[in-house]
Amino acid sequence: MPDSIYDIKDAADYLGVKPVTVKYHLYVVRDLVPDRYIGRSPCFSQETLDAFQERKRPPGRPSKPK
């Protein structure tokens, strides 16, 4: 069975963020690299999205050191 392939909207649903956030990490920060392109649309595998989610920093401000 082939791996699941996600476009930007599906990747956003899988990661629990908005599509604009996926585009931000794809085009501005460049820490999300697509596995392939179908036409001009980037596509991601589930493994790529899982690895991205593991290394992404958590939301919010860092806590102050004590």
C-alpha cells in the first residue's frame, strides 16, 4: 500500500493548523520541504509531516529561566 500523499490543505488538516501556516513554513521559513510536486502543487508524505511536527517548536513564548 503506498504512503498517503497530502496537498497543502490536507497537510494543514493533518497537522492541525491552517493552510496559510503550511504555506508560511514552505515558502518563508523553508523548514518544510515537499516530497514531490504534482504540476505546480507541492505534495507531502505522512512521514515528512510527522518529522516536521516533531522538530517544530511549540507555540507560545518560551518560559523564563528560574
